[in-house]
Amino acid sequence: MFPFLVSTRSAFPTKYPQPMNTISTAGPTSGVPRRLAATNHPASRCLRLLALLLGLLTGLSSRAYALQGNDNCHDPSSIVKDGNKYWVFTTGTDIYAMYSYDLVKWESGPRTVFNGTRPAWIAAKAPNFKGDYWAPECIYRNGKFYLYYSLTDSFGSNVSAIGLATNVTLDPASPNYQWVDQGEVISSNASSAFNAIDPAIVTDASGGLWMSFGSFFKGIGLIRLDGTTGKRSGTSFSWLAGNVAADGITRNNSGSEAPYIVRNGSYYYLFINKGACCQGASSTYYIQVGRSTSITGPYLDKNGVDLNRNGGTTLIATSGNYVGPGHVGLFQEGGANYLTHHYYDANQNGRARLCVGNMGWDGANWPFITRDWVAAGRYTLTNQNSGLVWDAWGCTGASGQIIAQGTPAGLTCQQWNLTPVGNGEYKITSAVGTGLAADVYGNSPNNGAALQLYAYNGAANQRFKIERASGGSYVLSSVNGNRVVEVPGCSTTAGVQLALYDYLGNNCQKWAIAPPTANRVLAARPASTAQFSLYPNPSARGNFTMSLGPQMQGTVVHVVLTDMQGRRVYALTSSGKTALPINANVQTGLYLLQVSDANGTYTQKVVVQ
């Protein structure tokens, strides 16, 4: 169940560069100034990746999908938080950094880790190293950040090393910001059985610090680290995943790399990659897992096969445009498991991108990975700014009816069925009997494109990507263009039609998603003599008169009467009146009257005798 639902490369283990000069712009909406954000990062000098880089740059001309901002990324570290920013470090020249304030929009850091310098010890370990560091991992302990990084002398070689740098802050604007290189953690050479790349850090149940690492060659290794220095402690060495033959000898090119260990309950879980990475949309990377009661193994898959003997249970592989997912990391906050990995976007020429997905645990304590953040079911969607909810305005469910924000009143037309359709995308249909879907009018991807009800046909303008932001709110973006659902103008007035706009990260664009509460009026404003009055109440068969107050007289008034299960039993729209006769002709019971005009929506209970 959902926990919050309220590889091998080719024989030459290549890594992927960061893109150059990506620029995003946004136009004005909601009265909030839009920003121009330019990011720069030098391209890799690795010639083997030139074709991929050209494809990546070509892909930048089209709009991104899902995450917002600059999500160009390969071999992401797990997310690490410093103050109000979330950081990810990735493969790239001098170690590329990216950050986010809400886990949805990502921006390039203002500088790389080494910023044009190079630790002196590297020259002796990898004399041909060109400056492209691979697969960094960052943790926080002892009041500072420990950044592990890897490098190699040349492709196809295991002349490689893993180093460590530390910093007391990740904020480049801080006067205390300074990366201090601590030197080598472990290295390999031409005669080594392993390859010293792809570091990942884990703490065992007793507080001990460990590092898993490795790629091809003999497989995945594990060493103990000193808890204070972060460097290697002792000579212990364990093989965790590889290709051990019947004679007990591990063969080269084991097919396992990019390890990551998660401790959960009484088990340690080892995530690895197999398949081929770094080939853009032709990549075949996929993620497997095994578990052990000891951090040093053996790690067994669901069938009991040792990962050291080619075992592994596949968790996630290529699906749709998400090609070759790999290099997982886990960040936990607010009861959510934010699982990061990269993938190659088949819709954008194989561009390497960041995915922040969801990880949970099944009944047998095995992990699952999904891009869905909300389980299939019926929900209300509440705006974080106005406190109003998605509302099929008018409650008839007719085709073309607008989707607006309305005062929460437990109405059926304020309830929505969310159905996953793959890779974090959802069909959103009204709970009103007609079951029409949320649709962007005219299939438009543009700013201001409005939401309405329409028969579902699976088009991109009827599919919405749901991302979980920090704090537990959600962002809904149209698959057709990636603009997000917003309350225009950050209005707090009921009846304002929802529309798409560029993402700013404000509360007008964030939503709480929760199951509806039956027979409950949420934050609805009660009727008063200043608005309208009813007589008689109680009434016979729901036949009564509604006298309008001065503020409603002469305006367009919408009246909806529902039973306490949210079913509409009567509706009326009128204008220019001072009193409205209501002839509902309903059975005995308790009903809810919702009255709306240009100034707001008001509710009052109606008793029928």
C-alpha cells in the first residue's frame, strides 16, 4: 500500500555531463512578478558523450515536464537539507550542485564544489583525470557536511578513486562556506579487482558508518568508515553484489553498480543498478534490490538468491518516456520517502533528468518505488492559500462546466476521483454522476488556460502530474506543457475558475489532497440576515421562499440544494430578484442550501418535514 496516501553500463563505465546555458522564462500572472532564471554549467569534455550531449541540448528547446526549473541531472546524490534549501549533487565538472526550496522547482547552484581547483592528491591516483567527477553523495553529521565523490583516469579503466570534502554549510553566500578536501577514502588501480567509484553512505543499527561503492569489475564492495573523520577505518572489506561462479570466484564485469543501502526495521536493503546507462534513450538501466539482516550481507532477493550470485528483485525499469532509471538516494521528511534517481527522457532526445519519486514498503517489508504520490480514490483538493476546494461549479456535472474554487461544504461536486494512469500522471474525474474529467479548455498549454469538465479521452490536457512538495502539499501540472493549476490572482473568492500558470511555488499553486469527510461543512460561511433568509424553515416538502438581503438583490444568484450525502436535488440560477420561491418537492430530511453570488458562497441547513 502507499505510505502517505492519505545496470550495468557498457564495458566502459561512462558518466553524463551537465547541460550548458539553460534559460527559463515566465510571464506575468496572479499579480506576482515573474522571474528570469539563467543557469550555466560547463559541458563535459568526455568525447564519448558528445552525441548524448548534442541530443540533450536539442531537447532543451522544448518545455520540461513534471519537475519545474532546471532538472538536468545524472547520478544524483540523495537529497540533503541545509536551512530552507534542499540540495542535490550530481556528476559534472568540478561537481555540479542544484537546489530547491520546495522539492518541486530545481535551480542550478551558483558555483560548483571545486570551482576550478583540483585536490593535489588526485594527480598521483589518476594522472589522466579531466575534471569530470562522478556520482557524489552528501551526508550531514558532526555539525558539517561530508561530500564523497569519485573520479577515474580513463574510460574502461579501474584506475579510480573516491575522495571526501567537508563544509559547515551548503550556502555559497555564507561567510563560512568553504569546501575543505580531506583526501582519498579508497582508490583502485589496474591490478585491483574492484573499481572505486559510486560511493554511498549508511549508518548501521549500532551507529557505525559504512560506505558501499563499486561498478562492474568484481562488483559492489563495502568498507567501514571512521565516524568522525569520514575516512576509511581498518581493513575490513565485504563483497555485496556481483557474479560469483560455482567455484566461488567472482568474475569481472559483474553487472552491478551504483549501490545504495537503506536500513528499515531489522533489515538492510541494498539497491543496485544493472543494464546499460549513459546511452540516452537507448539506455537499459534498471534498479534491483536485495536485503540482509547484517550490513555485510549476504543480500538475498525475494526468491532467496544472493546478489553475489546474480540475484536481485527488479523494482523499477524503463516505463514510457522514463528510460533507464538509476542511481537511487533516499530523503525522509514529514513522513514521506522522497526517492531520487535519474532517467533519460525519451520525449526530449534522451536528456538526463532528475526524478523525485515515492518509496514505500509492502506487507512483507519489501520496498516498492513509484512515481505516484496519491493512491487511487476519492478526494477533496483544497487550495493552500484560499482554503477553498476544487468545485464543479453549478454541481450539474455537465460538459463544459467550469472547475472553480468553492466554499467547502461536503458536496459531491467538490469531490474528485483520482486515478493513476502511469508515471505519476492522473485522470481526475468529478464525483458527480456524469463522471466527466478535468480538462484544460482547448487543449491549451498557455498561461491562463482554464479548467472545465469534459468526457475523458486520455489526451495530454486531461492528464495531470502530481508532485509532492515539502510540507506535504501537492502541485498539479498539466502533462500538456507542464504549467500548473493555480487560483488566478491568488483570489480567495468562491467561483474563480482554476487555470494554468507558470510555476512560482506560492500557495495559490499548492493543494492539500485528502479523502472527503462525509456530512461535514468545512469553513463554510453561514447565512445571515445581511445575505438572505428562509421562510418557513422547517418547510413542507422543501417548498419555501428565500428573501435576499441588500447585497444580493439585483445580482446573479446561484442556488443549489443537496441532501446530506452531497447529492444535488435542486438548482436554480436567477438575477435581478429580491426574493426567490424554492419548490424543491423533496422528501422529509435534512438538506444543505448553498447560495453563491459574485461576493462569495454561503450555506444554511434546511429542515424538510
